[in-house]
Amino acid sequence: MSAKTTEAMESVKIARKATRPTTRQFINELFEDFIELHGDRYYADDEAIVGGIASFNGMSVTVIGINKGHTLQENMRCNFGQPNPDGYRKALRLMKQAEKFNRPVITFICTAGAYPGLGAEERGQGEAIARNLMEMSRLKTPIITIFTGEGGSGGALALAVSDEIWMLENGLFSVLSPEGFASILWKDPSRADEAAELMKMNAKELLKNDVCDKIFTESPDGLENNLTYTTNQIYKALKEALPRLSKLSKKKLLEARYQRYRKYGEYTEAE
């Protein structure tokens, strides 16, 4: 096994640690006067997604994030960070509210993926994710997404159609897990380490390929032992980015967002 493969899989293991800080912890560290809002106004309040209004450096913002727990009881309440369609519809409701009142949107992502259960499919999981992609692509207010841990498939992308994507150094963003990749490609989930390298799913590779825009380092003692080390970096970045993006006209903001995602579909022949 190569050193690079080991490094790639190490990020996966760190991102999945049960002690990794939750979205609620990031919100408490970065924002003031957070008021949580509940429910999708259709069916239920999905605790896998937390969202509401907060203050950042004197600016009103909308904060939305996929939340996991630390204990079994907490994880059961938030479905181990796997949102149902009700959660994505709640997130969209809050984003549309933010657009109405010209509040920037900041999303936090840490999920293995959207919940694939029968009830979720019956209530339109695919439609809820697809609608978020469409609506976020044309939302007339700045959007910044921060990957704090795993970022799996459409479940993560449903909150990540943004003007800027930032990642913690052990954050991930991929179409599926390395175990799933290995199972499909080689029929052998034990080759997950090799898959993690090939998928180029960690922050360094994503920055290199222009998928993410910024990486925040984590404390050598572990993110869970010194969260402030990382949130201080995020705070400074938000302090610079939010006013800059807010000054753009709605037309320029949407055009830049369109071009950001349009480039992923452009391919050129190798020289």
C-alpha cells in the first residue's frame, strides 16, 4: 500500500470519528444570537438538519447544517446525519427566507449521504434533493458551504451549490463512499484504501481540481480537542468573504455561480 493511499484513507477515518465536532458546535463557536427554526411546513422537523438565523460580525445570516451526534441517543435523534426529504425541504424554506430578506447563507456539511429508507423515498427524497440543486443555483443571495467532515453524494450536494466551497483539511466530498466505490468497481470492499486514493475525495485533491476554494487546517491535537484553532480561521475567512460577496449585484453573483459549476462539464482533448 502506498503512502499516498494511506494518507487518503486516514482522512476518511478522521472525518468519520464519533468525537468529531458537530454542526451545532461550529454554530456556537462562530455565530451569535442563533435562533433555530424548525419544520418544512409539509410533514415534519428533521433533526438531521439544523438551521436558523444568526448574527456574524454584526451581519444577519442564515445558517444551515447537517448534524450528527456524539452519543447513540443523539445520533438516533438526527438519524446519524442522514437527512430525510423533510430536512432538505426545511433547508430550502430557510434559504428562500434568506433570499427574501437579503441574508447570506452559510451551510455546514457532514454526512455519509441522504437517508435511503423506504419512508424517505415515499416522500420524494430524489425530488427534494433535485429541487434544492435547482433553487440554490439561482438563489439571489450569497452562499458559502463548509465541509467539516464527510460529504457523501447528492445528500451533501443538496446543500453545496454555492458561490464558494471551503473544507477542513480532513473534509471529504465524493459521489459515494470508498467502500461503495470498491464494491462496485472491483466487487471487493476491502480495497477501500485504494479507492479513496483513486477517488481524489479529500480536501487537498479537491482544492487542486478547483472543486473547493479554501482549506482550513486542524489542530495537531485533533479537531475535537481544539476546535477554536480551526474556527478562528473560518471566522477570518467569513469576515472577508461575506462583505465581498454581498457587494456583488444579483446578476453578477448568479453569473459567477453559474460559471463555477459550468466549468465542471467542460472537457478538452489532451495535447
